[in-house]
Amino acid sequence: MVLETLNPMHYNITSLVPDTVPVATVPILILMCFLFLIWNHEETSSIPGPGYCMGIGPLISHGRFLWMGVGNACNYYNKTYGEFVRVWISGEETFIISK
């Protein structure tokens, strides 16, 4: 009798999990997706430059300045976006003004 109660095959695992768990997870997942979209939403800037894209834009911008150097990276951004550009250097928004 003791061995029969300790046998894991004796119990049905689906009876241990209530039926409401899958029903409750759907609204929670929808709420989390909605909050994620709000958190990643940004106002579009009127100043041209690389996009933010969930923090990837600043990493690429900073990496370009480290890799190419300040002068070459400024020339690249000026050729790509124009004479007034918004970029990120060390995580801070920086404006490049040139003509």
C-alpha cells in the first residue's frame, strides 16, 4: 500500500494543475506584450540620424565612433544623413553639426 502511494505513475499530473492556469496566462501575456510595446515606443525625432531600435542604434553608433575614429565617423554620418545629425556617443545623445 505504501509503495502504491509513492509511485509517481499512480497520480495523474494533469489533475494536479488547475484548469484555470492556461486561461489566466493569456491576459497576462497580452498585458506583458502591451507594456513591452509601450516601453519601446519612442517619439520620432525631427533630427535625422540612426534609429534607436530598442538600444541597438546607440550601440552601433558608439561602435562606429570607436572603430572608425571621430573624424571618419562624423564624415560617414554627414554623408548619410546630412549636415545636422543625432548620434549616440557613450550612451548620450550627441549632435553633429557640419557643413
